[in-house]
Amino acid sequence: MNTIAATPMSDAIYSFGSGLTFHQAPAIRQALLQAFEQGTRRFDLSRVESFDSAGAQLLIALVKTAEAAGQAIEWERLSSEVSSALSELGLPSLTRLRTPLTSTAP
């Protein structure tokens, strides 16, 4: 399950559930857009165990949505599955995924 949680000294963090694949993509896309519209800019991928190119497309779309709004996404943590898959797809630099991404300027 995906969740949004507020931490005492920070803004809301969207925590992805265990799957970020083709099967979950439509529901997760809606949840990501809603979270972004509500001001969430921090995302935690540490619990993701299943990840495919559809999941990568969702992350890329989220980054592009933020950039179009003049904002940045902050990635709290990446699971080894996400990191490995992004490396295999040749996408870490495209999506600016690092552990953690702290820069808020383009």
C-alpha cells in the first residue's frame, strides 16, 4: 500500500508500497498526481520490491510534472530493486534519482 505521512520536522512524504509495476501503474499514477497537487515533493521508494519500466515511466512523469511547475522532487530512499532496474534501463541520470536527492534547483 502507498501512504503519505507527515514527519515532525518535515513536509509530507509519499511512501510507495511494495509494487511499482504495470499492474499498479493506473492507481499509482492517480495517487502520485493527487499527492503532488496537495504539495508532496518528497518520495520514499525504500519498500518497493517489484519495479518495471512502467514504474520508471511513472517516476519520469512525476519529475517532469515537478519541473513544469518549477519545482523539484526529493527522493528519500531507493530500494535495491529500483536502483538496479533504473541502472539496467539506463535511467538514473534522466530521472535524477540518487540517494538522497536534495537539490531543489534545476
